[in-house]
Amino acid sequence: MGYRVAVAGASGYAGGELLRLLLGHPEFEIGTLTAGSNAGSRLGEHHPHLVPLADRVLAETTVATLAGHDVVFLALPHGQSAALAAQLPAETLVVDCGADFRLADAAEWERYYGGTHAGTWPYGLPELPGARDALRGARRIAVPGCYPTVVTLALVPAFAARLAYPDDVVVVAASGTSGAGRSPKPNLLGSEVMGAMTAYGVGGVHRHTPEIIQNLSAVAGEPVTVSFTPTLAPMPRGILATCTAKARPGVGHEQVRQAYEQAYADEPFVLVLPEGTWPTTAATLGANTVHVQVALDERAGRIISVAAEDNLTKGTAGGAIQSANLALGLPETLGLTTIGVAP
Amino acid sequence: MGYRVAVAGASGYAGGELLRLLLGHPEFEIGTLTAGSNAGSRLGEHHPHLVPLADRVLAETTVATLAGHDVVFLALPHGQSAALAAQLPAETLVVDCGADFRLADAAEWERYYGGTHAGTWPYGLPELPGARDALRGARRIAVPGCYPTVVTLALVPAFAARLAYPDDVVVVAASGTSGAGRSPKPNLLGSEVMGAMTAYGVGGVHRHTPEIIQNLSAVAGEPVTVSFTPTLAPMPRGILATCTAKARPGVGHEQVRQAYEQAYADEPFVLVLPEGTWPTTAATLGANTVHVQVALDERAGRIISVAAEDNLTKGTAGGAIQSANLALGLPETLGLTTIGVAP
Amino acid sequence: MGYRVAVAGASGYAGGELLRLLLGHPEFEIGTLTAGSNAGSRLGEHHPHLVPLADRVLAETTVATLAGHDVVFLALPHGQSAALAAQLPAETLVVDCGADFRLADAAEWERYYGGTHAGTWPYGLPELPGARDALRGARRIAVPGCYPTVVTLALVPAFAARLAYPDDVVVVAASGTSGAGRSPKPNLLGSEVMGAMTAYGVGGVHRHTPEIIQNLSAVAGEPVTVSFTPTLAPMPRGILATCTAKARPGVGHEQVRQAYEQAYADEPFVLVLPEGTWPTTAATLGANTVHVQVALDERAGRIISVAAEDNLTKGTAGGAIQSANLALGLPETLGLTTIGVAP
Amino acid sequence: MGYRVAVAGASGYAGGELLRLLLGHPEFEIGTLTAGSNAGSRLGEHHPHLVPLADRVLAETTVATLAGHDVVFLALPHGQSAALAAQLPAETLVVDCGADFRLADAAEWERYYGGTHAGTWPYGLPELPGARDALRGARRIAVPGCYPTVVTLALVPAFAARLAYPDDVVVVAASGTSGAGRSPKPNLLGSEVMGAMTAYGVGGVHRHTPEIIQNLSAVAGEPVTVSFTPTLAPMPRGILATCTAKARPGVGHEQVRQAYEQAYADEPFVLVLPEGTWPTTAATLGANTVHVQVALDERAGRIISVAAEDNLTKGTAGGAIQSANLALGLPETLGLTTIGVAP
């Protein structure tokens, strides 16, 4: 196997999903696994589903433990990647699943995350125009947020084909609880989340908002205004994003449909569903896919694009591996699947 | 006890919730219970939680079985209420949980439901301006749909106080599965819905769309344009509706907040949450409440109102009883509660 | 209203359920609410479903804050009740939802809980033979554990009628997650529990084991051997207990059925289901009921009794209020219901 | 690819899981897919997660459509396999996921299934003593039931090592809803099953009872008595089985533990967990594994073995492919994984 891989933050959900996918990747050999407060414990305590790695002991997350690998995946809390990455060799491929290097605008970074802006790395959403060129050969990759991945892909065709006005995008998305991470908080207890839909981060304050704006503005070629509301759904995985934009005058059903079908005709991981069927997160579970469907509500004058993904797979770990494949010159789809686990 | 009550459609979810609430209502005596294909069976087979009524046998749904009651609640498939109601005495209070008498516009009825428009009855949403006057003494009541109830209440203050433009309302709502009824369909199986968020009725085609438009337009005093997208969430009960409208220029946070707090200050069943907390459907389970919170996203220029209800309680059976209380001159809150069942 | 009531541990799940029921109880006035680390916060932050109490501020749990009430409900971690109760007046009714005063055998207490045995109080399971006499007029009550309540009631008729041998009871029970409390632990996160059944406390080590043995042995009049295995189910509330005991020779189906029907014919909260129907926890949600069904497996020689309850209602808070009603000379069923909330 | 494979009953849950696994199997080429009432429809309508097969059209299930394949997997309702299999060539490998050929005793068949006993085929549980020999080169395979797979594997070591008495096995198992199939029935609706544990098939009447008895009796070398109670859990997939047997005198903890560890030391798909950890179905989701843990309850005198599996994978489709691999002389683990999908 060609590449020796370390995973920092291996006991969390993103780390676990990275390992699940790496175990099935023919070109990656799993090297050191690290953790913060879980350092010293067996991986099997945290991820009993990762049977072949059950007896691996987690090291501390340090430059020393991560050194000596060809690829380092960082699945760390926001703000911890920059310092580590600065000390890793330039030729090591560092793939950051955190937010540190996603935003180009320092003011946006400070507004939503606080602290000093670390800069930007090539953005790991290959389906964005121009992204593949930036990723090929890259040695630093910023993996997109889980919401920005699915929301951006749901709306790219509408803006790329100039079907929608940029000034009034409205997005409401429902996420499974793994998106909130594994730190135990009362509001994430099973007793609280089962049987309940809950709003949070309302009013444009969610940290993924500027990232969505950045992506859509780049595609539209002009600033895009986005109202983004995330909600928490009673399921472990999955995001369903309902994304709407005002249709330009004269835009018709067929035109919208064609724009979406053409935009993703050659994409291995974005599926425009047949007419009459609508996405369900269940069909994407464990797969590196985004399922999209689109409608034109002529009465309301809006394009409604609904998209589903697995927040841990295409939304985090799968997207990270897809970009890493590109960076290393491997086939982009290697070790990834379009086949979900259902029911 | 004062009033003898019949429930048609008692074996379904709306019928069961009506009975659950009627059992705790001090002025209603439960008379005949009827069903369609379940006629002849014990109620306990369908609603094992309704212990005191377990041995009641379901009669056929006919004019004869429903006659002789002071109040008749109809929890029937759309289109079956009109013929029955026409043959019930004018002095009988008939409360229709179906859609037959909700829409004023015959063209809208035909477009969304098909068939002949039956007319309108007083609309059972007491919190709407003017609604209580129409309901007092009424002998026919059209209970609102579950989505229109929560969406309307989420947006009334914004339109009543002229804070929002009427031309671009966007609503995305997530409903528990009981909203889809009890007829067994493959896509409603537990295996399909658990762990999954699914879109349906996208593009303005859901039947509750014209009802939402009707309500908001009445409050705004001008036609309101609504893009409404329902989604199915993995929970038995509850709706969380994210409702957004474009803010008029100069509208500020305090103004929005005051409008909402004032609008519902005297409403027993609509709760504007304290700042910093957001609605969860869990807090409304089994209660006749709508929990609302509102934010102004200044950057996106939108008012974001998020509201939660129990689709079977305030969204159907509780709302029906609230209106029936008004019609009969009873205290509006009799037999209803603001206390949910959680966790 | 006659009695002023304090609740210690009001921000937890048992405390919340006590308050939900107390709000509907005509003879109890809710006085001071206390908490540990949540002291100083609004109750609405913890229990948004308890709308009428949302603005109550939680006091510290001390003798001073609890004094001056007619009734004090303690919903505290095990081991904290004894010291508090010792300082409350003898005429105050103290109802302990914890384990401190449940076990008569000091050795059992030390083996399963550690520390010093505090003694016993009248045991709050009125359906046990002789229990009502002990509870009437009592001023100290030990509320049973959630598992012992449902398991005991599932097996009492088999032992009271001498249908079963005492030497080999096997019980497997599945509980919703609220039974594990509200302290955030990684294994109780929604992401972990949704979609998963998990074993825990296997091999007779669960703390409710000696309590089950104590109850069944008292009914059988001889020592009963119990193998008890609890499991965690992906739901917030509810316990389904499958309880089996070896049938004595010659015991037949009708005899078993009659024993169960007769045992509970006059019990307001224990329901023996009609033949052919089996308990579901859903039918007991929020109700103070135990639903029981029993079968004789002649081939295996075992009586199989399956029972469902809501662990927070009949299993904790409802049972506590039922016993408090008895102690105070109120009707036993006051403020309690047999009607569940479903679906 | 070496073998052309047909799947009969492809639109059901077992059929879908077979296809999910076959898509990842390097030696199987997916040929004809058939269905009953769903014949003529696209596979994507039923299994949107199986993206590469979405446009396949389902044929009728007939001898003609199934002919011409090297391997035929039958995922049909019980009783339909025998007639079909009789007309397929003797050299075709026919793998029956139904019950038709599982039971050796005609009287047992008639008692539990009714109708005429079709006979027996080699039993597809390779981990049973002697099973691999029977499966190698076989051209007809009876895949075990989902419950018998996990229950048998949980208890084999106890009986093979003569640690347990055969006369009083008690098993309680909780299954996800996919085990009940995809035919829409009211009691399987999401609204009914979410938030609820429900008993069914109590008293030794479940059809998997004689199969469990047959397996354990073969291992024990004498008739084993089993009390088996299945319950329905609110999750799509997974079985957690709590299996207990009376320990023979003198049997100790270490002896039990060693028996289990040795029994499965070389098994690729049965994992005895480290001491102190207990199985969760979540860790087996989508994997071909059974996770087992065992305790000796000395006080109750019982060995308690708890095991988890995915009912659709190791419990049906994965087990079927494992046995097919053996029959065809392929590596037994080909196309199967020990890695689950979690959280």
C-alpha cells in the first residue's frame, strides 16, 4: 500500500468515520491514531464497530506522533489545526476536517469563529468549478463543513446557469446529531433528542453561514445573500437541506431540470434523482453521495432544491478522502462508494 | 356533564387524540365512536393507551350513528365531511378536522383537492384576528390543517405589525409521521422513517399551501406569496416550522421582539420563548401549545420565526376542542393543557 | 389546595415528571424547587414543557429550603436522601425517589450500593400485599425503582397463587434512556443510543436486582432466585420487561390467566390485557399504568409475563404520588391517569 | 467476474441487503432481479440507496427469469422457495433465505409453519460444528433465520463445552423492524414503532423457536428446552439477544470465558468482546458480525450470554453470502466485512 496515514482526533465521530473509510481504501495504510483526553485508551472503547482496529491504543495529538506519515487527517476542534500543520513537513499531505482554513475573508473568520484568521488552503469540494485543479497535487486541504457541502451542491447549478437571483437565498437544513460531535452535553442526550426536532443557530449566526455565502458567491460571480437556519433531527446521521432561491424571470421547469442534470452528469457522487422522487437521508447513509432533486414553484417564484447527504461521509470524512485522492493523483473515487446502507 | 359527543373516525390518529383529550374534559361525555373499515372492532385494538374506552365497539360512520349528539367531531379523510354534515341537525355542533370547509376560494379548492368546493365554515384558529367572534355560538367549525396552524401563528405578528413584505415568505417544516395518517403505506413503515429525513410535496404542491396563503393574506390585508416545503422527520408527533419573511426597511430586533410578545401576551396557548432559547417539538408533546421564537437576520434581511407544535394536539384535536369550547360558550381552555410530556 | 409541596432535584428527569404530575394534582400546591449544580437557574431552561413553572428559580437543595412544606419529594442521586430526611420534621411527608430506604438487608445494600445502610421506609408499591396498610398515614416513603415496579407487578400473581417455582426467575428488561438520568455521558448521547439496543449491568450486578428479589421473596414466602438483565432501548421513556418463571406441575393456561385477572381486577393502575394482545410501552407513556400479559409456554415449562410501564410515571413519579395520596388519606388515584399519550 | 447471480424478491429488505453486499463482492455479477407485485418497476423506487442498480427493472419471479444463472438467492415469503428450487438445475447454487428447508423435523415444520414439509438443505451457519463441511460444494443452502443465527452463536460455546444444562434455556431478543419485512401493516408504521418496545410471539409460538432448539440440541447432543420471547425495538436494524442457561455445578467465571474465547478464536465473524464491555447492535450495523459477551451470574446460577448482530447482514444476506462463498470454493469472507457503520 502506498501511503501511510495518521488520524488526529480518532476517538470522535469524524475520526471514526475517517477510519471506517480508510480501512476499505486500497492505497492507505493506517498508521498512528491520536486523541486529546482519550489518549492512552483503546480505540475499541470508542468505536466498537471498527473491529480490525479495536486494540489500537490512542497516542497524544502532537507534532511528534503525527510526523512520519505521508498523509495526516486532522479531525480536531476548530482552532487546533493551524499550529499543528505549521510544524508538519510541507510535503506531508495535511487534510483538515476543521474550519481553520476554509474562509478567505479574515473579517468573516473573526466574526464567526473569533481569534486570528489562519489563512486558506485549497478547498476540498471537488465538484465546485475549478476546485479539482487546485486540489491536484495539493499538500494542504481544507475540508468543507457538512452543511456547506450539501447546500452548495444543491444550489451550484442554479447559480452557474444564472437561473436564480443572488439576493435572497433561503436555506433550512435538518441534521442528525453526530454533526454536533461527541462531547457530552445535556441537550444532546438521547432522552432529549429522540422524538424531537429542535431549532438552533437561527438568524444567520451558525458558523457555516459565511462558508455557504463564500461558495455560492464564487459560483454566481457576485455576492449572494443567504438566510441559513439549521435544525437538529432525531437521527444519528444525515442532513436534509431545503435550499431555495428566487427564479429569474422566464425560467421554466425544463430549463431548471436540464441545468441540474447537466451540471452533475459526470459527477460520480452527486445524483440528480429521477423526476417525482425526493431525497431521503436514508439513501445516503455511509455513502459519499449527495442526492438532489429540484422543483420550480412558479407561483412563489422560487427554485426549490432539496439535497441529502451523510454528514459524516460526503459531509466530512468521505469528502476528505475524495480530495486526498485527487491530491495524491489517485482515482478520485478510490475507497468511496455511492451505495448507502438502508433501511 | 353537559354535552354528549360523537367522534367519527375514532380509530385513526386524529380520532385517538380527540378521545384522549375528551376523556379529560369535564363538560363532554363521550357517546358514539365510529369508523370506516374498522367498524365492529374494539377501540382498544387501535388505541391501547385509551384504557377507559378499551371495550367500546366502533359503529359505522353514518348519519344515523352520529345523530343524537350535541357535538360531532369528524376525523375523516378529506371529502367525506360535507355529505355527512349536511344531514346533521343545524343545532348540532359539527367540528370538521378535515379540509372540506377550510378554503374560501373554490378555484384553490379544486386545484389542490379536486372535486366540488363545499363552502366554508368558521375557521377554528381562535388566535387569528376576528376568529373568536366567528367561533362563538357557531355550529359548524372547520379545524385548520396541522401545518397552517403552526405556520400561521409563527407569522401573524410579523404581518399584523407590518414588519414584513408579503411577497416572499419561505417556509420549511418538519413533521412527525402521525401527520401522514394511519393507512399503512410502505414509505411510512418504521424501517423507512427511523433514521431518515425525507422531503415530499416540494414546489408548492402540498395541500396546506393555499390555506397558509389564505390565512397570512387575511392578516396582511394583501396577497401573500408563500413557498412551502414540508419534510418528514423520524418522530411520531410534532411539527417544527421555520418561517421566514423579508423584513421591511428599518425594522429592528427590538421591534420584532415586541411585536411577537405583544401579539401573544394574552394568548393562553401561544408562547413566545425567552430570548436565547429556541423551540423544540418535545416541549409541546401532548399540549395544546405553539412555542415561538423569532430572530431578525439583518444581513439576509429576513425575519426568521421558528415555531413548534404537536400536530395531533394544537395542530388537530386540541385546536378542535379549543374552538368547540368557544362555540359552546365554555372557557376556551377547558380540558386543554400547556404542559407537555417530556423527555 | 391542601398541601404545600417541595421537590428536590427538580431539574432532573424524575423531578420534571413529578412536577408535570403535581401541576395536575388538585390537592398539591407547588412550593420550593431545588437543584444541585443547576441551583440559580430558571426551571424553563431544563423543562421547557412545564410552561406554568418556566420562571421558577431553582434553590439550593438544603434542609432550610425544603423546610416549611407539608410534603417533600426527593429526586436525588442515591445516598443523598438519608441525611436530608433526618433533619426534616417527623410530621413532614418525605417521599424518596432514590434507593436509600428500599432494601431491608444491610448486607445487600452494602454489596450493591456501598456505604452505610440507612434503614427502610414503607415501600411505595401499593399493589404489593400489605403495602397499602403500611402506606396509609406514613410520613416516610421509599419509592421503588423503575425496574422493580414493573418486574414485581409482572410476577406477583404467579407467586401469590403458587403457580411458579421460586428458584429460577429470569427477567430481561429494555428501558428507555431517561432511566439513566440526565448527567451527560458519552454512551447516553443521542448519536449513540438512536438505532441501537445495548446490554449493560449483565450478570446480576444491576442495583435493582436485590430489590426485585426482596419483593418477589416476600410474595412467595420463600427466597426467590432471579437472573435480571437490563438493556438500553432507543426511546426516551418506557420499560418492557419479559419475566419468566418455571411453572409448577399441572399448572394450565386458564389457571394462569385467572390468577392474573383476579389479582388485578380491582387495581386501578395495573391492566391485564385481553388475550391475544401484548404490551407496548407506547400505551403507557405518561400514564401511571402497568400493562401486563401472560402466557404459559407448556413446552418450555415457563410462565412468561410481559409488562410495560413508563419508567418516569408509574416507575417513579407517578408511583410516588400514588403512595403520597395514600399516606395523606387522599383518593389513591388523585392526579394520576390511566390514559397514555400515543402515538 | 466468475459467477452470475440472480436475486428473487429484490424489492424487499432481505433482497436489498443481498444486492448491497453483492455490489461489493468481487466474484459475483448481478444478473436478473425479480419481484412479486413490484415486478415491472425500477429497483431505484424501492432501494434508492442502491445507486448503481437504480435503473434495473424487476422481472417476475419465475423459473424462466431465474434460469441461466450460476447462483440464485431466494428472498421470498416462506413457502415459495420449494416449488421454484425444484425446477432450477441441480448444478445451480440455490440459496434460500426463507424457512422452507431449515427444519429437519416434519412435525415441527407443520406445527409452526403449516403445510407440507419440503425437506432440509445444508444449513448455512458455518460456525456450527460440522457445518462448513456440509456447505463446501453444496448446491442448495438453507440460510438460518435471523434470531436463530444470533441466539445459536450466543450459546454454542456453553453447550459445546458442557457448561450448561440443556433443560432450561431462556432467551429474550429485541429486533429492529426490518425483521418484520416490508409489507405495510398498521403495527409496523413508524408512528407506532418509534418510541415503543412491544412484545409479540410470546409463549414459544414464534417460528424461529424450533430452529433454535434444533441447533442447540445438535450442539448439546441431547434435547434442549428453550423459552424464546421476541420483542420489537424502535430501530430499523439489529438484534440484541439475551440468552441464559443454567450453569452446571462448579462452573466458574474463567471457565466460561475461556470456552467462549476458544470457541470463536478462529472465527472471522464472531467476536467475543473484551471483559467489561457489552454488545450494542450499533457496532454490527451493516457488518457480517456477531458480537458476544458472557457473564456467569453465580447467585442465579445462570450463564448470561448477550449477542448482537445486524438481522439483515449476518442474520440474513451476509450469512447467505458467507455460505455461498463456501459452497463455491471462494474465500469464506469474500465481499463481507467486520466493520460496522456507526454512529
